[in-house]
Amino acid sequence: MDINDLRSITTVLSFLTFLGIVAWAFSGRRKTAYDEAARSLFEDDELASMNVKSAPKAAGH
């Protein structure tokens, strides 16, 4: 076994790890978590705009 065999094995293992991560990320079980994360961005914007509208104005302005 020389260095090229080790490099080939490392490449194949890295590729399989990559495919596993892709399969995990796109699995149907993660859909609810991704939907919740997507909605949280809009909820943060709504809360921020509500805080700006209801904030008291500084005296003298």
C-alpha cells in the first residue's frame, strides 16, 4: 500500500461523508425544522417593526 492508495481511500471516504450530509440535509424529517427556521425570519421582522412603532419618541424631537 503506497501513498496513492491512501489518497484514494481518503477521497472515497470524504465523498461518502459528503453524500451522507446531503442526504441528511434534504431528508423529509428535517422539513418541519427548516419551515420553522424560515418563518422565524419574518417573525423577527414583524416584532422589530412593532417595537419601532410603539417606542416613545425622545423629548425635544
